[in-house]
Amino acid sequence: MTKIVDMQHQIQKKKQKELLDKYRGRVETVQKMIQCSACRFRCSMCGMQVERSGEVKSSPGLNFCEGCRQEFDAYQDISRGKKQPEVFWHNTEWLNVWSSWLSYRRAISAFMNSREFKLLIEEMDSNS
């Protein structure tokens, strides 16, 4: 009796594997998108390669090149009311770019922490 197989579980696992095989290209695209957005060797905003040194400050989960770091710091100061814009391009649209980008980063994080994404990664790892 200890060797009873749960057929529903086996059927579901087979369906998941078939679905992964069917959509393999799309699954790999999602996986690359997540991996590339979390790369510690590229600027989180512009994608430029950054060296991991004491010169480049990081925020939790974000790495910036020097220019993007300065822009991000300015965004934070302006959006929190600590400073007035110092340069002409720090306008409403510029604030919207940074705000939208941060929302995008939060959405990526939420997706990475979702049960379904974790299951997808487990399935990809077990099928490798």
C-alpha cells in the first residue's frame, strides 16, 4: 500500500511538461527577461555594463551607472519634495519616466516572487 501512485498528480505533471515543451521559446524569453533585468553587471536603468566597485552605489536590487545613479538620486529628492529641479529636463514627464520605471521594477519583482514563476523555474530546472 505504500507504493500507491497519485494518478491526478502524475497527469498534472505530464500536462505541465507538455505545456512547457509547447511554449519553450516563450518560456525561455520570460526567463531571459527576468535574468537580464536582475543582472548585477549592468545598469538597472540604461543597461550599460558597470563595474562592481565602491564607486557605483546600489540600491536594494538596483545597480546604476554613475549617470543613472545621479538621475535616480535627483528623482528621489524631487519626488519627495526635498529639492527643486536643478536642470531643465527634470520636468513632469521626466518624473513620470522614473515613476513608471520603478513601477515596472516592482512588477518584475512581484512576478519573480509569484508561485507560478517559481513553479516555472522548478519545471525548467527539472527538465534541463
